[in-house]
Amino acid sequence: MKRKEAKPVFKPYVMNQAALLPASYEELIPEKHLVRIVNEAVENIDLTPLVSKYKGGGTSSYHPKMLLKVLVYAYVEKTYASRRIAKALRENIHYMWISGGSRPDFRTLNNFRSSRMKEVIEDLFSAVVEYLMASGHVKLENYFVDGTKIEANANKHKVVWEKQRDRNHRKVKEQIKELLKRIDVENEAEQEKYGENQSMPKKKMRSISQAVKKLEGGCMERLEKYEEQAKILAGRNSYAKTDPEASCMPMKEDRGAKRPWPKPAYNVQMGTENQFIVGYSIHGRVGDTACLIPHLDQLRKQTKRLPQRIVADAGYGSEENYAYLQRHGVENYVKYNTFYHDTRVVRSLEKKRQLQFRADNFGYDPQHDEFICPANERLHFIGTVRDVAPNGYEIERRDYTADNCQQCELKKYCTRSETNRKIQISFQLIRYRRQARENLTSELGRELR
């Protein structure tokens, strides 16, 4: 007898059914979930400075404690946009729990963090971090640093660019030089023609007077304007006129656009441990490299010490940053721009050849202070170049050159120069990179990266 084919069995699925259990969101949140730790941390800090920003009377406001908890948890989850946070308050059980079911919209969240919270954010943030450290949630052992660009509330069409400012500054200085030259020439000519006792004709006096007025008026005024712009730029590539602390930066969301245009933004550096934001700093510089030392200085001021280890990507791997970590006894787990080339297995013959001719893969003869290329040609020392960073750090680079590249069969793989191969080496940077590579390829380093 043929057996009946069994029908599939499904669990009940009924929409629009009234739910009696669970009675609260509390039962749906695991005991050790991050949202509970955030809740505990905010409950244990003094919120008097924040509450004091509210005036008495008027309509009721959302409780600042609730808003602070929501924002702290959002930042832990790396959610910064107010619209996304507002969406999570409607859809995410963890946000619903920590907000007590409140649903402030994105404007309320924005107003809170840009007004009342902004004035006391540093004190509140320090209090939260102190609690997390005291309770053992944060130990400052493995500190992960990363940067994110946040668009500023500034007009992207009203921007001062460094290159444009430099061009205008040069032009006005040339104009001033020409005017001064003209005044001197006319003065000398009149002096020779009329001498000291005879007065200068009114027409000539008017010509010189006009030149002086032009000099004192527009030219000097513009010169002062461009010099003031240089002070505001302070080494940056640009700044927004409506928010001078913001610089124009390429934004992640514009990648792939046909005509991506940099927007006024801030480079926000964040340091985390166990998913908690332990340190943050806001910068007007586009690149991450120059932000690390100010960020760590701010962290040390806040926590009274630096982490045991720093973990960061290649954007932070500069000689100056490595020197700072060594000087302060911080273990270096910071990648550099050729880290993956140095550590991965290369199978392509073309790639192997490219790596072979990189300067840091050349052999070195310390006795004669010479580098040896793959063709066994020696590159000898020709001089030293010293650069000083804005904060005073001095970088020493040594220049080396070969003498007999013209007849070398491998020259096309080695250099495009019509003469001989030249290389510039910082021995200090080589040592720092070697230390970083050893740390990052260790068992702990592989876990951290």
C-alpha cells in the first residue's frame, strides 16, 4: 500500500494578534548586553550640569537622562546620524528599552546634542569613561583608533581654498611692489627735474597721491585679508566661511559620484575598547596621520594615562606617530602603507619583481653605508635631508644614488629616471616599521588586527 506523503509542519504565524507576554522590553534584553552597560553607566554619573541647562516652566521636555542614554548607545553602535537614531527608536528593541518607549524625532535629537548637551559633553563623556574604567568594563589595554568624516552645517559654496589664497596673496604683493616702484620712480624723476626748492606740478602730485591712496586702500586691505586667512587656515587646505573650523573633505557617501565635490566637514577621531568609545577628538584636517598625537594628548588629559597598546590602520603609520608611541611607552600595533605587501605571500612574477625593486627591499652594507640593488649595483650616500614637522619633530632622511644604471638590463623595472636610481631612506622609520610588523604578525597582533 502506498504511504501518504507527509505534509510540512510550520509554527503558527498570525499577524495582528494581541500579545500578553512579554510584559516589558526588559525580558527581551540579554543580561550582559551593551545597552544594559550604557544604561548602568549613565545612571551612575551626576547629571546636574546637564539638567541645569533647562529652564523652569513651559511645556514638558524629553528627559535629558533618556536622551543622553540614547545618544551614548547610538555612538557605541557607531550610529551618528540623527535620522538613523530616530528610526532605531521606532524599530530596534534595544533603543526602545533604553528610551523607555519614548520616540523623540531627529530634530529633537539634533537640538539636544547641538545645544544643551554640547555645552557639557566633555564633562559628561569623562564621567561615563571614568565609570566604565572603575567598573572594569574598560581597562585601556587595547585601544582602537579610527576616524570618520562628519559633514558640517556650513555653506559648501562659500569656502576659502589655500591655493587660491596663496595666488591672491602673491598677486597683491606684486601689485604693492609695482606701486611702490612707481612712486619711487616718479619721486626721483621730479626731484631731478625740479630740485628741492621748486614745487612739483599739481598733475604729478595728483598721480603720486592716487598711487598712494590705491596702496593704502585696496591693496593693503586685501593684503591684511589674505594674511588673516592664512592664520585661519593654519596649514589646512581650506575652511568654510560660515564655519571656519571646518575644512573641505571628500565624503564617503560621494564615492563613485560623477563629480564628487568636497564638503565642509570635521574629521572625528574615535578610540574604542570593548566597543565603548573611550576617547574622541574633532579635527579640521583631512588626513588621519596628523590627528593621532592631538587625539592621544586629549585622551591622556581625560584619563590621566595612555593605553597599553594602540591599534590603527595604515593612515596613522608615520615616523612622528611611531616616535610618540615609543616615547610614551605605548605598544605599537599601527600599520603602515606597505604592511600588506610586506606580509602577504606573492605568487605573481610581475608583483614579485615590483616588490624586489622597492628601496626598502634593497640589501644594506653598514660597513660602507651602501645599499645594494637586485642587479648587485651599489648605491652610495650623497647627503642628508632634514624636515621639521609643525610641532617640532625632526625627520632625517639619507639620500643614496647608483652610478652605473645606464647599461643595466633591469633598469626598466627599477626606475623611469633617465639617469641613475636614487633612493631616500629614514633608518628610524625602518626600525619603527619593523617593530610594528613584529607586533602585528604576532599571535596577539593577528587577533587585534
